[in-house]
Amino acid sequence: MAKIRVTVWNEYRHEKRSEVVGDLYPEGIHGAIAGFLGTDADLEVTTATLDEPEHGLTDDVLAATDVLVWWGHMAHHDLSDEVAEKVVKRVWNGMGFIALHSAHFSKVFKRLMGTTCDLKWRGQGEKERVWVVEPSHPIAANLEKDYFEIPLEEMYGERFDIPAPDEIVFMSWFAGGNVFRSGCCYRRNQGKIFYFQPGHETFPTFFQKEVQTVIHNAVYWAAPNNRPQLTFGFHEPLEPIE
Amino acid sequence: MAKIRVTVWNEYRHEKRSEVVGDLYPEGIHGAIAGFLGTDADLEVTTATLDEPEHGLTDDVLAATDVLVWWGHMAHHDLSDEVAEKVVKRVWNGMGFIALHSAHFSKVFKRLMGTTCDLKWRGQGEKERVWVVEPSHPIAANLEKDYFEIPLEEMYGERFDIPAPDEIVFMSWFAGGNVFRSGCCYRRNQGKIFYFQPGHETFPTFFQKEVQTVIHNAVYWAAPNNRPQLTFGFHEPLEPIE
Amino acid sequence: MAKIRVTVWNEYRHEKRSEVVGDLYPEGIHGAIAGFLGTDADLEVTTATLDEPEHGLTDDVLAATDVLVWWGHMAHHDLSDEVAEKVVKRVWNGMGFIALHSAHFSKVFKRLMGTTCDLKWRGQGEKERVWVVEPSHPIAANLEKDYFEIPLEEMYGERFDIPAPDEIVFMSWFAGGNVFRSGCCYRRNQGKIFYFQPGHETFPTFFQKEVQTVIHNAVYWAAPNNRPQLTFGFHEPLEPIE
Amino acid sequence: MAKIRVTVWNEYRHEKRSEVVGDLYPEGIHGAIAGFLGTDADLEVTTATLDEPEHGLTDDVLAATDVLVWWGHMAHHDLSDEVAEKVVKRVWNGMGFIALHSAHFSKVFKRLMGTTCDLKWRGQGEKERVWVVEPSHPIAANLEKDYFEIPLEEMYGERFDIPAPDEIVFMSWFAGGNVFRSGCCYRRNQGKIFYFQPGHETFPTFFQKEVQTVIHNAVYWAAPNNRPQLTFGFHEPLEPIE
């Protein structure tokens, strides 16, 4: 089996501007994610960041990416519309897309959803308990229990303005009184999309084992299949029409 | 109960440029649709067309519309991006949207879906049989049988590149060998969207009783409820956080 | 428009055996529910209870019921299999079914779901906050805000072993750390089913305004449409087969 | 990776009673299916049939089965309720279940669906064209085109009385004028279920390459994951309750 080619994309600005974030993620959030994914020899993992030329997402990079993992927050608007559109089209063409945390407001995710993707939030840090709602889903595999806790996370709360997900894998409880659909699957055109709520930059969430397990599972789930050839447009009759 | 305010929007160009279409729909497709909807005294029906100022969709018109019925085909690109965006936002804000036939490729529908909305098509005219898949759905109410036939329609065929619908009410069989998800419901933000496949401009589809019944049902289904007040953005804790 | 005929069914045993419950619901839980529904002149509301002959659900009663509201808890097994099967078949035939709280374990609901309907629970009483997830849904209409609180309720928690709902209207937060899909819609055959989590017998939940609003909305949503005539079994070809 | 253990179950009566069927499937339908699955060295394939003791489905067999493929038609009622219930519970406990063709009316499938599973049918043999509706789904992988044809099949037509599938992978067109949701995915408790329409005993459907590809894909999709440990019943608070 060919390796799954994963590109981990990150804004990589918080890490350079905030000492707290920089200390937590000295290799950047992308580095942390690429780090744990890279221990799987069946994955071929690279990274790309906002301030690289073409945001690190050249046509060649996108063409050679099976699954794109996305983290962005403060600088969604600094991503060029052109690159955002290219990524959307690559997802439509089969690339998996894993949107982490504040990527709910990224140009790519909002465009793919067709909604505002707005939500409630609270950033002071509070306990989040992630509950498994669909235990037979491959993205929930290899978790030990039917929930796990993140000691401190940013709260994201309903009403989350997304299309009803094709599958809800996780729902989260927050200490401050909110709930959230925190693990959501979508198919759009040929591509598979997974949104996963945890991962605020000021907390060590991406070093937590369960979070790593979920993202690792999601990469496998989102990887493209060898799909049938589709045709669109004018279609000759397959049966005689009187 | 207050009346439901329906605006029927039409490109209204085929009717003026093609004798066949003009003869079929002397009042325009919008006139035909407004005609049968207008016989229900609980609906308040008006029309708007592409070549009116602001495409007939001023802020006042949109604000006073509960359900917008949309027919467009040859001139999707002549709708200004600005008005398209206004309509999308009004749907998000609760206005129902009924996309008929070639409206699958309208700016508004594509933007709301987040996909290409591409499909197979064949325009020579062939028998379409519309099957009821979800008979308990209000949009299937008052149909006599579990299918109805349209003697001549344009074929639209799978793969239809849409998000998996929240509810599939109808599926169609075409004589030339194709199938299609021809009646599809979506919720997006506060708005309800119904896509209905029949309605090519060269056929008298909108004069057919069953088609009228379906569109009439859809207006009631898509009309906004008195929904709860939503809040987004920063959210004070509802419970004490240690 | 003909009135919607609602039958409210209750075990009606807790009220007679427990002073606490009897004091809370002197007319029985069915009496409380029938009380607030009965203030709507467009509903025709009657009640039935477990210990009546045929559990109050004779063929005539079922035939004359558009929507059946169900509360049961300690005595699910005292409902005869025969009556349970009749109710299931009547739902299949178009009767709406609203399963409240511990009705998740009723014979009828389990049979309709095809799963165990098991869950986590904790009965000491704790704060429940019911969040609106799908604000455009008619069952969420006329609520003031996007959540409401129940001061004391029994906790029901995920993993709730149900089929993924056709629509999730509400999700609940519980003070003790759990979350729950607390408002779930299903279509099964011709019938519509709504499961709503609140309503433990030792708490005055059914006197709370928001709970009453939701159940009232659900009655309208679950009421049968004038649906098309369905046929099953051998089907003559509609087109010539070579 | 451990091999996936597949048990192919068949009534195995038509083959013995009808010369036509016996000639088509000299090893039985189970033999034909086990034959093509068995060429994959990562699958461990065995068979079981109705007239074996305990219908070939002892506790040991079920415990050692990851995915159960089911074909039955004329003798659904000869399966004991006890074994049917065991199979249902094993699916709930994680075993994949692939219901082929007339298995729509098997005790196991009907029990898992909670509906009648009734449909229209016509057995004389006509062309079926299976359309790919969800091309990114793993069950559609490795098909060459977005449809394939079965020269002669039994027609199954809508309205198919099933719960709205979690995912519709295929929809079929029939020459006689009908359509059908012919590839349907469900999750029920821990188990994954795939219904696939083709496979009437009087046609050589199971020797067709595309049909084999789909069933092969479905085995991989339905195989259980290493899922988290679930708990049900009384649940101690995870947070202090005042």
C-alpha cells in the first residue's frame, strides 16, 4: 500500500509572537502534529505555513497531498483568496481535510460548509470532556474509554452554525456550562472533511495522547479511495428514448 | 396566523427570446408559479426578475420575503455577486429558499451548498417518473400516489455533486437510463432550502398538478418559524469555572 | 383544519405509590401533560394509562389517535407484547409518537429503534441545560433563548445507544459532567417519532414552560400528513421490458 | 494486522430445489461469495447454511466472526427466533452485517431496522443500472465508472420502508420504470450494516466483477474497529453536584 501523504499546515504566528505559545510549541503547532503523525511509518508527513511563499501550498504541494491538516486562528484573512480557492478545489477533487479548533473560521472550511461557522467561545481555559457518540466510527478507534478529558481548553459552544454533520463522532462538555459537537464528519464532492474542536494555542492539547489518537485516526479516514471515474455535463442516453 | 410572504424570482429571458418558451409561459415562469401559489389565500405572492433594478431583490423586498422561489438557467452569471451574497445572508437569517431545476447552478444555491452542484444532463425531453422516497414528509403530502410522471422533462442525472441531503423526499427515474435525487431538503443556519429537479423552460411542467402540489408544500415547509434568539461570540460562563 | 387528536399515555404507578410523586402530579403525569396541551383549542386531548383494560389502548383508541405521547418507567414489562406491537404498527401506519424521558426503555421505542436504547443515568437530581442545536426546526419554535435550564433533573448521558437521529434538535449539558442528545427526530415508515429527555417523575419538569413548549411543538411536528397512497409487493412494469 | 474473519451465510435451499439455480451456483450462493472473497489473503472466509445444526451459527462461530454476509429468501421463517436474536446481539456487539438482496426481509435485518423493510418487486428479470451516489465512500472504491449494469436482475423498487440510511452509496435504475436505494449504510450500536440490493438466485449476479468489488469493499468497511470501552447504567458524577 502506498503511504498516505500528509501535509500539516499552520499559521505559525502565535508561536513567534507569544512567549507562552512559543514555549509550549517550540517547533510550532505544525511541528508538534507532524511529530506524532510522523512516528507512523505508513504516513509521509510534511509541513507548510502561512508565511512561506504561496503559504507553502503550491500546486505541486497540493497535488502531492492526500490529507491536509489545518490549524489557523488570528490570520485567516492573510491567506490569499487564490490559495483558499485552490485548497477548496483540491478537497473537492479528493484530498482529505482535517480542520482543527479555530480552523472553523478559516476561509477553506467556511467555503466548504456554506454557512457562517459561527459559535460561542470563551478563552480563559476550562475543563473539556470529549464524549464518544459514535463508538463504531473509525475515528473513535483505539481510545480506551468512552470519554476523555482535556484539563484546560478554550470553550466552543452551540449553536455551532454548521450543516448537520454526516456523522457526529464526538460531543463535548465544558465546565462553564456549554456543549459542542466537537467531532464532525462531512463528505463534499470527492473529499472527506473532519472538524475536531480541541487545540487552542495556549494549551498543550496536541501533546495529549487521546487528541493524537483522534487526529491519527482521522488521517486514515480522510485519505482518498481509488474512486470511480465520474462524468459530468451532457450525457448521451443509455437507453433508447422514443 | 400571518400570511406567508412568497417572492417568485425568475430570470425571465428564455420567455422573451424563445417563441416556444414564450408561448408556453406567456406570463413568464414566475407568472405561472405565482399563479398557482396565489390561489392559496394564506400566501401573499409577488414576483421579481433578473432585469429589474437590483434584480428585483432590494433590501426591502428581501426583508419582506418569507420564502423565495428561484428559477434561473442561462444567465446565472448576470446576477450580481452583491445581490447573490444578500440572498445567501437572508437565507442564513431564516428565509426559505426553493431552488427549481436549473437553479442548481445558481450562485445562491452553489454558495449555500459549498460544492460544485454539477450533474449529468440531457435536454431533448424524455419521460421522468418522480418517486416518493419519504412519504411522511410534509413536502410529499396531498400527492395521490407514490409516484407521478412528467411526460417530457430535461434529464438531470447522478452523480449530483451536492452534500448528502438532510432529507431526500423524491428520487427520479429517467427513460434514458438515469436516476436523480430530485427532491432534497437542507437546513443552513436559520434557513430551510428545498431543491426540486423538474421545470425545464421548454416543457409545461409548472402547469402539472403534482408539481404545483410539491412546490406549494415546500413553501409551507420552508417558511420560517418563530425561532429562539441565538447568540454568537464571547460567552460568559454559565457555571463557575475554578 | 381538523383537530389533532392526541392521546397522552402514562404508566400512572409512581404517582400512586410515592407520596413525593403523587404530590407533584396529583392528576398524574398524563394529567399534567394533557392539561397544558388541552389549552390549545386545535388539539383534542385524551389520556390512557397502563392499568386500564388493554392499557387504555384499544384498537378504537389507537385508530382515533394522531399523536401518542408516552411516559413509562418502572413497569415497561407490564405492557403486553400484543399492545406494544399494535402501537408499533400504528406508528408505522402514520401515528406520531413522542417518547418522554424513561420511555427510551419502553417496548415500543426500543422496537422502533432496533437498538438497545441503553444509556448512562444518575437520579439524584442535578442541573440540566438544554441547548438548541437546530434552531430552524419547528420543535424549537417559540423558545425565547438558545438554551433553557431545568433546575433538577435525572441525568441521562452518552453513549445513548440509538440510531443516529434524522435530526438532533436539542443537546443537554448536565452538572455532573455528562452530555446527551436530548431531542431526537426519526421517521419510521409513515410515522414520525420524537424523543425528548426531560421528565423524571420526582421533579416538576412538566410544569416548566419551555418543556411544555417543546412537547406542544412536537405534537404538531409529529401529526400525520395527508400522505400519498403507497403500494408494496408485486409491481407490474411501468415500462415495457424487452 | 489480524485477518478479517468473514462468515458467509446462505439459506442454500433454492440451489437444491431448482435446477436453474443449482446449475448457476453449483457450490451454492455462499460458495460463490466465499470463492471470490477467499482470493484476498487478508480475509479468513468460512460459510454456514440454514440446515446445519443451529443454522451453522453457534455461539463459537458468531464470536469468531468479524463480518457476517447474509443471503436468504424463501425460508426466512425457518430461522429460529433464538438464532436471529443472537445474530442481532452480535451485530450490536460489533460484528459487521452485510445483507444481500432478499435479506431485506430476513428476521435479522428487519429487527435491526425497526421497520417492515417492505418494497415493490418484480422477478422476471430486467436490466438494472447501479449508480454511484457517494463516490468518496470506501464501498464505491475500485469501481471503474460511476455506474455499472446488471443485465438481468429482480426489480426492487421504492418506496423501500427502511430508516433513512446513514449513507446512501448506490441508487439503482430499473428498465421497468423503478428506482431503488440499492446500497445503504447503517451504524447500529457497535455494528456496521450494509444493505446491497443485487443478487437474485436465478441470475449470475454474484459472478459479476463489480458486484464482487462492492461486497469485498463492504467487508472491509463493516469490519469492527478497536473501539473504546463503553459503560451503561448508573454513572457516578464526574463533577461535584451541589
